[in-house]
Amino acid sequence: MAHPRKRPSLGVLVYTGVIVTLGGYFTFASVQGEYGLFRRLQIEAELTELQAVSGKLGDELAVMRNKTRRMSDSYLDLDLLDEQARDVLGYLRVDEVVIR
């Protein structure tokens, strides 16, 4: 007559331990790993920030292209030339008064 076992065998305990350990590892990796959910949220936040910076730089680029076109040989804007000479070189007209 066989006696009923009261404890599970060692193989079942090792198998269960390995499965639980692997499950815990993959759960941790899927949440906090290099490709996990937290990293994905961080990357999406960086993407939003970089898109905002890209928009600002695009606006600055458009302004610089406009000024470059207006100062080119084929088209010279005298008002812009006067503004740049005053700003960069510190030129003044004879009839102007400087107040500091």
C-alpha cells in the first residue's frame, strides 16, 4: 500500500521557484527595464520637449533666412542695413541724441 505524500517533491518546488523568479524578472524588466514602461514615458516626455525646441528653432531659422535674403546682393533692405549698422557697429546719425 502506498502512502500518500504530504509534501511536494523537490522537483516541483524547484520548478515553481524558477517560474516565479522568471515571472518576477520579466515583470520588473517590462516596467523598469531599458525598454520598460517608465523608460517609454520618459522618452515620450523628451520627445515633446524636443519638438517644442524644434519649433522655436524653426521660427528663429525663418527669421534668419528672411534677414539674410534682405541683406543679399540681389535685394538690399536699407532699413535693415541701417538697423544692423546701429546695433553692431554703434553708429549714430549727426542729429541724434543718446540718452542712457
